Amino acid sequence: MYGYPRPAVATDCVVFGFDGKNLKVLLIERGREPYIGKWALPGGFMRMEETADACTLRELKEETSLELKEREVEQVGAFTAVRRHPGKRVISIAYYAALAREKYNMIKDGVHGGDDAVRADWFNVKEVGELAFDHNEILLCAMERLKENLHTKPDSFSLLGDSFTMSELHSLYEAIVGKELDKRNFSKKMLSAHLLEEVEMNEVVERTVAAKRGPKGKMYKFSKESEESRENW
């Protein structure tokens, strides 16, 4: 028989979305102590029959109504500070997801609180205040992962969708790297690096884009060679 104290194990998930201007993160308002009324990342305790992946997907669905698949989430790391939970010893395995632009647009208004979450809502990452537990630290680590993946993996760019304007790409970069980037130099660098291809649009689509994003909003997509190019950018 195992005679040593056993810490509880939980998962927390940082879900990112992009609205064309701002990087968003999905948060829930806690309905129970500790930290009742505080905003936090969706998450909860792992069941005996669950893997960590299954736990984070279940908690996301229960607390926000958002349904994701295992391939859409990635582990950020384990958070093991002794007093990270005020009532008990809890280890959290943190995940993050970068939603494809099309999926974010489809579900952004459909999230709602459930289980022990009073509400669920999207926040601009620049405007997130003090979160419950060590969730600000987890969010920061997820942001660092996004920053690393700008040059190594395509998931950061899935936030843009299949096509995007240069202004949207610029806004996403600024949000992830956390500093202002000169628009003219940014555009010049991206185009000279041959990372992008201009999207050919028919007249109907052009009018729609012009109405939504302005007449000068050319649309781009990443070139087939961009995956290799970004690694050396």
C-alpha cells in the first residue's frame, strides 16, 4: 500500500484566438472557492481513468463549451510550486491551443460558462489582469511558446487563417513578440524574404474584402517555401 502523501493533479489550458487586430485568450470566472469571482484559465482535476490530454479537453468543454481535439492542444509544461494552490498540494499540467482563424470566428460568440465556471469570455492578452492561482505565469509561458513557434512551427500563423492582410500579420507579430514593430520595415522585410504570396481574388471577393478591410487591403497567404524560410528569418 502506498503510504506517502499524494498531490492532486490538474490541467489548465491557454486557448488563443485572433480577431484581426488583437490576440485573445479564453478565460473563465470561477464560481467556487478558492478565488471565487476571479478570472482564471479553464481547467480542473484529473480523473483516475483519464490522461492529461483527455482531462484538458473535458474541462474545456465543461467550463467553456469549447470542443477541441487532442491534435489541437500542446503541453506547455508542469507547474509544481508547493503553494500554487492555497488549499492543497496541486500539480498542474498546462496546455495551449492556437485556434485557426476560421474556427475562432465560428465559436467566439458561442462560449459560455458551465460546471463550476460562472462565465467564459475572450480577453485581449494585453488587458488580462491578475488571474487566480499562478495562471498569469502559465499564460506567460504559453505566450513564450507562441513566440518560439513563430520561426519553427506553423501553429502561431494558423491564428491568421488561410488568408490575411499585411496589417493583420503585423498586428499578430506585435501581439506575440510584445513590442511595436515599424509597419513599413515589417512589410518590406516580409515581402523581401519571399515568405508570402499575394492571393488572387475575383471581383466579388475583392469588393467584400474592400468593404471589411479597406480598398488597399491586399490579401496574402504563406508561400509553400515559407516553412523553411521562416526558420532562417
